[in-house]
Amino acid sequence: MSTAKFLSRRTAIRSLASASMLLPGMLHTMLGETAGGLDPLAPKAPMFPAKAKQVIFLYMSGGASHVDTFDPKPRLQADHLQRYKKDFLHGSPWKAFRYAKNDTAVTELFPYVGSCMDEICLIRSMHNDIPNHGQAILQVHGGSTVQERPSMGSWVSYGLGTFNHNLPSYVVLAPEIPYAGAAVWDSSFLPAVHQGIRVVPGQEAIPNMTRQSQAEIQNMNLGLVEFFNRRHLQLHDGDAALAARIKTFETAYGMQSEAPEVFDISKESDATLKLYGVDRDRKDGFAWMCLMARRLVERGVRFVELIDGGEDKYTNWDAHLNIRMHEPLARKSDKPIAGLLKDLKARGMLEDTIVVWTTEFGRKPGDLSPDEEGRQHQSTVYSSWLAGGGFKPGIVYGSSDDYGYTVASNPVHIHDLQATILHQLGMDHTKLTYRHAGRDFRLTDVAGRVVTDIIT
């Protein structure tokens, strides 16, 4: 090929890219011009004044036992191995202590989080519908036990957009695939741009994050692609779904420029790393994930989910074999979670960031066998907690019965929790809907209420 022809082709590409005004980072401008302002990730005003603007969702995969963590039961301890209905009662192997100024009882599994109870709104009366992993996980994340629906993070992204176009609005930090798989962070029928982006802790958290060519060459290539994307969008009357799909290319480009800095902790102080329990040279582990959660919301990511545990029953909270499986899991997550809460508060971020700690269900306090060392699934009552974002700090809401089998007061269904989180973000859960298959769908299905007693 002659030099003249090569220069001519390069000039043509540059002209198309320039004429399109679609160099990466400017697609939102095009969407506003051609699709009536349909940038799907543009920041949106809440429906009413919000107490919070972002969420960190700490999900303990497998079903953490409430009676061994945040709802210790003195009577269960006293009646260990006594018969209760058809079960033999099994006390917890861990002692309970009262922590912080509000004197909340927490087992010795979580001493660091226990020290933060003055910042936490603890719910001891959570319940959902089905004590099976698949259905319970779908309900906790998407509101339905019968089909995969958009995850809460996708709904929040859809309702509020994002603050940073160079990063996804919804990021999932997950070393392993959890029960229910990628449905946990799927956008389902919502536009694909609202799907959670999974980050796998390790040397390369996000594949292809590093550019494989010079910036000038990449810009020219993408500029040409986006020129044709724009023309295609115009021919389809600014179709919102197509606009959302194109938007994912811009986000991917932006991540190449900003994500490397997000995952680089070299400038974090020794004091901060010590607070979380992070080794400076590590790029994985739950402590690293908690630090990343703060760094991501600090840079405008709307919803960050941390998944502790995968499908392997030996690496999650599904303690059928032996309840003592909780001990190493708590040991690796306790200090980092407390560090996250303290760091957010010190930076003035906790007041507008909701931190959620939850699991898909609890575990039974007793068993048919007196020799059982594990605990089985239980959805009739379990514990979750929230901090920041306008939730009342230092309170315990609701209770389970003396042994921890059922709700004794102030029940909170998972739909109620979802409705309340959305409310704190300034959204009415009954009005945050999406038309699909002839029906208006929402996160809370056809139920849910805002639990006003736990919000300021």
C-alpha cells in the first residue's frame, strides 16, 4: 500500500471520527441529541428528597446463622440439647458479649463489627418466603422466588443513573460464583447497561482493562465504529435499548482510563490499610474488597455489592456440616467491615451511603438429631443490618422468639427491606417500574412497605 493511500485512509477515519462527535466519553451528548435525552446512565433526580445516594451491599452467601452472630439467645444456650417440639435444641459454640454504648448483644464471632453497633440499625425480625438457596437468593436480590428479575443494583442504576460515566453504575466484587450464579447481578429485562459488572479480585480484576494499542489508534478505531453506531441509532428513531447497548462501549472505554487508578492502592496510607487489615501487596481477599467498595463509591459508582462465598459449601456460610464453618468466614470479614464503616464515617461519606449486611436466610436453632453439628436452612426469621444513609443508628428493631425459630415482634419481609432502601435513595418502590411483557414490574413485586421506625 502506498504512503498516500495509507494517509488517505487515516485522514478519512479521522474525519469520520471527528464529524461523528462520538469519540469515547461523548456518547451521552449524542444520546441527548438523537434519542431525546435517553442517556440511560445520566444522573437522575430522585422522586423526593433522598437521605442517601449510593449503596454498599455486603452479601453473605449461603445463609449466615442469626443465633450464632447478631441474635444470640441465652435461653437457647441454657436449654442446649433439650427437646423443643420435634427438635433437639443446639446452643451456639460462641459466647455473646454486649458491645458499644447501646449495649447490643453480638457473639464473639464479630467483635470488630460489635464495636460499631452504635452506628448500626440491626433488624432481628427479617423473613422471606422459601428456605432454598436459589429461590431465596433471587428474592433477596430481585424480589421474586419464581423467576430471575433485575437485581436491586440494576433497579437503583435504572432509577438514579450514575455519577461517573467512566465507571459502571453497578459493580459486583465476587471472587467466586455464588448460588444462583450471575442472576444475582443480572439486569434481566432492564437495559443491559444497568447490569452489574463483576470484578474478580486478583492480578487482573477486569479483563482487558489495559489498552492493547496506542490511545490515538484506539480513538480512531472507536470513532469509526461509533460513527456507524450513531447512524444506525438515527435510523431506528433513537431506540432506547439500542442507545443503552451503545452506551456500554463508552463505559468500557472509560474504564480503561479510570479503573486502573481505582484498583491501585499504592497511595492509600498505612493507617487506612491497617484499619481494613489489607496488605499493601495484596489484590484479593475480603479486606481488599471492602477497601475497593469505599474507593468505588467515592468515585461515583452508585451500587457496589460484595459477595462473600461461592457455590462451594466449604467457602460460604452454608453450615450444614458444622456450624464452626462460620468461624473462618467471620474472622476474614469482621475487621474489614468494621474498617469500612469507620473509614466511611471519617471521610463524611457514611451519612449518604447505605451499608447493608445481609444473607438469604438464617439457620435453625435445633435439629431432629441431638448429634447434629451443623444447622439447616430457615427463612422464618433471620438478621440483617444497615448503617448510614439515614437509618437510625444504634437501634435493634424487631425480635425473634426465645430460641430464634420465628419472628416475635415487628416482622420485616425482604420486600419491606427493599422498599425502605429505595425510599432512603429517594424512590417510591411502587412507582419505580419498568414495562415488560405487558406488565409494569418492580423490585418489590406486588408487596413491600417502608419501615418508617428504622429511618430518621
